[in-house]
Amino acid sequence: MAHSPAVTVDTLQTQQQLIVRQRIRLMVNQYEIHAVAADGSEAELLAFAQQKRLAFKEQVTLYTDDTKQTPVLGFKARQVIDLGATYDVVDASGLGIGEFRKNFKESLLRSTWHLIQPGYAEMVGRERNMTVAVLRRFVDSLSWLPYHFDFVIGGDRPAFSVVKKWGLRDRYVVTIHDPQVDRRLVGAMAVALDALQAR
């Protein structure tokens, strides 16, 4: 039986870490967001997302589980995909809870994202390692290199980080440093970092 969106969001908002795991399927990318147990292992499924490949107007909905019956949140491009598209993040009822966009100019060398939580803060996320960022862009055979993002508030205060782990499937460990950051935005951004990285 699927959890209600409220129960899932309440649980999500208490997490200090999340694990995001990608599934590869024909014509779609799928993502699971899990809680993290005290010993660091993967715990309960908190949200499930599916992204259609080659969509002209990107839209990703996160559900309580892989039955895709009960939405929790989602994000959608305001316009047909372009290099600087802004994405609105909405809750289960469609109410806006934040937005994010890629900084195209800065991303030419090192991917940079801006994430806004209304009434609180704008967070800026950049790839942690400039060398890895450049190698991934300009050496095709190294495009698989793991990447790590650090999101900060006001230039230096850590908000959250997303660390890609080695493995056959993409797996990310997300650590929330600032307790006031909305975990729904963190989950949406973590999925978007993989789903939209090549855009």
C-alpha cells in the first residue's frame, strides 16, 4: 500500500542523508530516493521518479513508489528545453515550492546550478573538482568519471552536497548540512543533476 504524499514528505524532511539510485530502462530513466539507516546503508524508499528521454519540454514527477499512483513533487521546464532553462519545483498539489536553473556560462568549464527556496535562500551548486569537470567535458572516454556537487548559501555556508559513487549504476549520496533546506528541493535537484546533466 502506497504512503500518502504527506507521510512521505514528513519522513523526507527529517533526513540528514539520502541515497539516489538510477535505474536504466528502455526509453526512460528511473530514479529511487531512499532514506539512509544509522549504519549508512540504504533504507526505505521515499520517492520514485521517471524521466522520458528526448522530451522537448522536460517534466519529471516523483511518486511515493514505483506504482506511480501517488505524486509527491515534481519539476518542469518553463519553456522548451534550452541551455539556460528554469525549472519550477512543485508539490503534490502543483503548488510551487522552489526553482532551479543551470548557469550556462559558468557551466562551460564546471557545471553550476542555482537553486532557490522561496523565503529562505538561493543556493549555488558547483562541481567540486575543476580538474575532473574539465576532463569530463573534453575527454570523451572519461565522461563516466564520478562528479560531486557542493551547494552553498551566501558564497560559503554549506547547504547540501551530492556525491556520485563508483558502480555499474549511478548512485549518489546526498548529505544535508543546513537543517532549514527543504528536502523536497534537495531531492528534485539531486535527480536533476543526473537527468539534466547532459543538457
